[in-house]
Amino acid sequence: MSDENLIPAASVLLVRDADDGLEVLMVRRSQAVRNFTGMWVFPGGRIDPEDHEGTDDILGAALNAAKRETAEEASMQINADHLFYLSRWTAPEGAPKRFDTWFFVGVIEEEQDVVVDGGEISEHRWIKPGAVIAEQAAGELKMMPPTYVSLLEIDKFSDCEELQRGMQDFPAFHFAPKVSAVGETAFSVSRRCWLRSVRCHY
């Protein structure tokens, strides 16, 4: 399956300061949708043709899509100055649909109400990244590897100010998962540094 089959998309980790530290907005995909059914994800979706307006590159289009999806899926507004490029994930060959997704972190500084559509998204919650990771480990919720790894990346920050400082020189990675069999199932991930062109594995 060639790269021509890749579906460009964008996703955004919306974060805010709470009394006990950094919180991230998680939304749950409806049981009625075909992709990522029932999964806890971040707001996001495909990069549409109109997202390419005013920009000459795919990263700019992804940024536009991140802002648009924030408004469509959460009824929230995010300033481009408060969006930081986190990572890119390209789905492995053989996946039913191969999404090529750019992930951003978006800092919400003003109080905004979250409103989900009740269609694609059934519910939402603000929660500490570490708490989501713990619930996943306990089998209390389902999420995909890009969601899990993204949560690990932001869990190191105590508040939005520290996160914004940390993201200024953040080396955004391109993750290219490859599924291989070890026993019954396995999931191996190769990771390439987007900014420094360094290839590594974990």
C-alpha cells in the first residue's frame, strides 16, 4: 500500500490549568461511528481542501485543520500562537485506513465551555494526563497508541506555563509504526526525529 493511500489528518491536545495541575481535554468517539469506535481521543479529523488556503505546506494545513476541528468537535476557539507541533504519526501498512496525522498541543487560557455534537463524539472530560494513563493501564478505557504516547509527552509538565516553555524547542518526532508478530501479537514503533533527522527506536 503506497503513500498515495494516506489520509492526512490533524489532532489537538487541548490543555488548561486546574487547581491541581495540568488537564487535557479527552473526547470519546461514539459507538455509532466506524473509525475508532468508543475510543478516547483528542479533537481532530481529516485535513480538508479549505485547510490549505493561505499556506504552502502540509504543516500549515494541519495547523488550520487543528483550529477548525477544535471549533467543530468541542465548540472552542484556539489561537494559532497557542498551538505547538508535537508529533506526526503515520499508520502502518495494512491498516484498514491509513491516517497520516499531525498532533498539536493547544493551550486554553480563557474559560470556555466544551460542547460536543453528540454524533461523532458522545462525551468529554477534562482530566490530568497521568490519570488517563492510569485508567488505560487498569483497563477502564480504550485508546490508540498515538493517544497514549502523546499523553506521556505532556504528563511531564506541571502547568501550561511550563508546557509552553518546554514546547519552544521541542523536537517533534515522526512515528512510523510497524506491526510485527512476537507470540500472538505485538506492536513495534520506529521513531524518527522530525527536526534533527535522527532515527531511533523504542
